Amino acid sequence: MQYIDPANIEPHYSTAFCRSHKSYLQNLYSPTLFTEICEELKVPEDYLLKHENWVSNAFMSKYIDKVIEKTGDKNIFYKIGKNFWDPNAISPLEYTLQRLIPPFLFYILYPIQGSKLNLYSRYRSTFIRPGHFIYEVTHKGPLHPEICNNMIGVLEGTKEIFGLSFIKVRHDKCVNHGAELCEFELTYSALSFWKQKFLKFGLAILLLSIVYPALNYFITPTLITKNLFVDMTLFTLLSLIGVVLLGTQIFSIVKFNKTYYEQNKRKNDELFEKNKKLDRRYQESNLLRDLSLKFVRFSSSKDLITSSLNELEKRFGYERAIVMQMDALSSRLNTVDVRGFKENTDTLFKLSFKYPAEKESPQIFANILERGECTLIDNIEEFKKTLEPQNQLLLMAFGVKSLIVSPIQDATNKYGVLVIGSIGEDRQLKMEDKHLIENITRMLALFFQNARNFEKERTLKTLFQKYVPQVVIDGIRHLEAGDSGYLIPKNNAVSSIFVDLRDFTATSETLAPERVVEMLNLYIDYVSKFIASEGGIIDNLVGDGIVAFFPAADADRTEHARKALKSAIRILANLDKLNELMTAKGFPKVRIGIGLHSGNATVGNIGSDRKMNYTAIGDTINLASRLETLCKKYDSTTPSAEQGLLIFSNGVLGRARLVLPCTEIGTIKVRGRHDGVNVYMIDKETAMGIDLDNLKVIPEDELQAKSSTPLLTVGDTGGRRRTDKRPKRRAS
């Protein structure tokens, strides 16, 4: 739409009208409504707010329709016109001048001014007298009906300016109803107007009372003695009338000035209070925002409480504060932080109340926590009169004039109370303080709830890990994230380990059942500790047998063999510590056999819809079990082997590529397998002498260079392999 170029569109309406439109729309609707209208009409807002700019009649019609559409009020322009004159916005000087100007004089001048601002219409005053006035407005073309309604509003709005008792506008003739022009007939209260113009009459009469004797004296001095009484009487009478009329108007003007300044002071005070409230709300929102941002960084409730009290003291000047936290085990409220108490600090830190409250002890805080409502006590002295002696002593120890006690709670749990006190008469706690403290305690409750939920989750996770491997827990997280294939069985390289107690059946027959369980728990805890430290997974517990496996990692496909071998050696090397613990508990010493093999197995969730187990199955697992059974045949070879023995396959040694002392048993025939397996053993004494932290790992290329059959020659130092049951000592 073109609205600026005067070459294309004849300028019709001055944009000076738009300032009053914007002010009205901002006050009664939305601060951004006028801006939105300008954007939709694609006209710059600054252009419409300048007095020297012009718009066409077509644009004004679209502007009016858009304002009505946005506000939903068909009489909006009548209301804007009626509020065009604001008597509360004029200064005392303007008020005085307006009281000296009669309305009919204003109605003569107004058409002249209107014609300068509206080039589309021509105004003419056709009939003027006190109490009656007629406007005739001629338009160049079609006119929007709301232009006339706006004019009616402007004329009726002059009632407040001149203080008229009534004003009435008739608009019978209108171009929108077939007439050639618009006629506005204005009737107002002339009598009330003349009564309000005593100032002019008083000045005139007072002037006449002074001028008349002077003229009489200078023009006809011979008559002054004859008419002295008449002159003095007339002078006195006129003077009194003038003074009364003048005084009435002066009193009216003084009263207006007083009212004007009182209104301005009240508006300034209201504006100051609004700004003060806005500033406080801004500070409150900033405090809650800052604390919420720090929320995730706090490691304990004490950190959050300390930070909250620091911010409350810094930003809002709260003089005294106490935070009491609920101890779930003892059901007591205990003080965890105290602020602003120079005296009795140690005593307040020792405060502890039973929850629910006991009658013999101070129970005010416990009662408020039980009731669950934030309480504002704005008059401590009056409030103390309603309390028991023990509660009165408690409040006296606080030494405050007003108090806020807010429970820290959620829908189901009670976590404690936050107490804020004020010691000054000029710093009385109010409802706005109560609302702030309520928001702070809600945030504290949310932190306590999250901390409690986190602790429950951690406890549940710890308990859950005792029943299922960590990899299953990780798999559940993957399932929640949408990765359903994480626990699907896959063929993978693993190292399988079997650990068994020697002669445990005979030992258990001599012990009570609960002692058997206690002994097993000590043994299982000892073994699982070393397996878990290397990342192994406890697969199953079969009586005194422990089944575990070490899955291959994506980054290193042979690391699992080294980890399995190290954990098995540590179990043997630390066996004396386990036996010391067994002896201290009154149990006999134990002997251990371990079987270890590396190869491929199927790893994943295996079972049915009713029962699932994360496990590893295959020949590798079976062979590890066979090697553990083989320990019974070789545990008598040395005294050390009788106490503890590890038998592992060449598959473990070849993948681990570790240089460590061991004894080669040779190739053995395992039931269920066609090919023999080359196996090695390490007894307890040998295991104790191995420095696992400094073992050399043979690079794979070096291993391949030594032999074309590395799995059979890693442990060979030149001797031939043996196939009988007598082991030969080797150092690999």
C-alpha cells in the first residue's frame, strides 16, 4: 500500500491523531498492539507518530478496520475521541487559561484547527450562542462511519475540560445516510458555565469599583461631596462582590493546584511501589534461576542449603535463618545451618526436636512441619502469649520481631523446615517474603527428593548387580534408549573361568547350615572381587563352584585372556588371606582349583519369556569346566599345588602373550573332543611369586616370527611336549 508519496495519493489526514490512538491502545489493551497493527498494514510505526506526516483517506479506512479487528470493539474510535481530552493530564497554568476561555470561543477556534489536521473534510461553525453550537462538516468523498463516531467522542469529551454539568451531541445528518454533509448539533449547560466564570466577573466588578469613583472625582469633582455616601456605598458593595467572586475563583484554582500535586505525588508513589515490586520479582526470579542452575552441581544437601542462605542474606537482607533437617532413622529435626546469631549459636546448632512433636519439648517447628503450611508470624510478642512456656523460651532465644517458618516437603515426604527471622522494626516480614521462602523450600524439597531417589536407585542398582551382571544393566539402558539388539546372543571371543573348592562336601557335613552359608559367602566374595576387578562377569554359582567369563572388547580382541589369567593368578596368590579370614571365623582352611580356557562362545540373553539369563555357552565354556576338574588329578604333584592350582589351555596363553613361569602338563585328551589340548598349570607358590604389574607382553608379530604354531610353542623352551600325566616345569 502506498501511503507516503503525495504525487500518487492526495494527503488527507495528519498522523498527529495516531499518538492519542497509540496511548489509548497501550493503556487499555496491549503495549504492542499499535506496533502489531503497523506491521500488518506494512507501515513504519515512526511514520505514523510524526506530526508532519500525512496519510490518505483510503489508508485511514483500512487503519480503522484493522484497529476494530484487533480490539474487537466496534465503538473503539468513539472511546478514543472521548478520551482525547484528559483533564488530569493538564498543568495548573493550562487549567487557569481554560477557565478564562468560554466554551463557545473554543468551539469557534476548534474547526479552524481541525481543518488544518484533516484536509479531507471542511469544518464550519453555523450557529453559536451560549449553550448551543452547530458544526457542519463537508467531505470530499466517501467517509468511514467511525470518523463521525470519533468526532462525537471528541465533542463530548470537552465536558470534562470546561467542567460542564452536561453536554449532548446530535448527529442526524450524515453523508453515510444520504446527506450532503455531516451536521453535529451540540447542546451544553450554559448556566453552569456562567457560574464557573466568576473570576472574570469578579475582576471586572472589582476594576469598576475602583475606576468609577476615580472618574467621578476627576470628571465631576463638584458632585463628589453631594454623592459621597452613594459613591462610598457603591464602591464598598462593588468591592465586596468583586472580592467574593475573585476569592471563589482563586480558591478553586488553589484547590485544583493542591489536588493536582497530590495526584502527581500519589501517581509517583504508586509508580515507585510498582517499580519496587517489579524489582523484587526480578530479584526473586534471578535467585531461583541461579540456584536452579547450580542445582545439578551440588553434591550434598548442605552445599545447597549454604548457597541458598548466602543468596537470601546477600540479595534480600534476611538477618537470621535456621535450617533444620529431618533424620529419617531417628525421626528428629536437627539443626544443620544457623545464620545471623551472634549469641546462642552453639545452643541453636544443638537444637533437636522429636517428630511428631512431644508435649514436653518445644514443638512449634515440628507442629508447623506436620501441618505442612508456610507460616508468617508478624507479631512475635502477641504470638508468644498463645504458646506453652517451652515454645516461648524457644522464640525468646531467637530474639526476632517477625518470623517465617516454611516446611521443606513434597507430596509424600517431610524433609525439614526453613526459619527466617527479622530483628528490626523497619524490616517487618511480609507476605511477599513468605511467597519467596515458600519457593525456596519447594526447590530444597525437590533437591532432597532427587537426592533420595538417586540414593534409592544407587542402592537398587548395587543390589541388582549382585543378581545380574553389569552388562545386563547396561543392556537395559540400551533398551530404554531404543537399542534392542544390545543383548541379542552373538558369537564372540571369551575367556571362561571355573573356580571350585576342594573337598567342600565333606567340610559342609560337619557344619550347621547357616555356617555353611556364611563360609560360602566369604569364599564367593573373595573370588568375585578379583574377577570383577578385571572386568569379568559372574555367570553362575553352582554350590561351591563359581562360573565366570571375560568377553572380548572391540578395541582389543585378546585383552580378555590377559585379564582372565591375571584374575586367576591373584585368586591363588592371595589364598592365604582368605584362609586367615576363614580361621578367624572358625572355619577350616580351604583349597581351590581353577580351570581357564579362551576361545569362541555364544554370548547374550538366553532363555524364555518367563526366564532369561545373560550367559555364555559353547565348547569354550565346557572345556574350562573340564580343566577345573583336571585339577583333582594334579593337585598332589607339589605341596603348593595341593593348596591351590590353576590349569589353563594353550589358547589362553597364546592370546594373552604373557611371559610368566608355568608348568607344561602337555597334550591331554578331553572327553567329548577329538583333538587333544595342550595345557599348563600354576600352583599357589608360583602365583605368589609373579609380579602381575610388570609382566612382559609379547608383540603379536614377534610371536609369529618365533614359530608357525605359536599356540603350541609359547610355553616351550626347547624340550619336547609331554602327553603323560607327569607335568614338566617350563618357563614361558
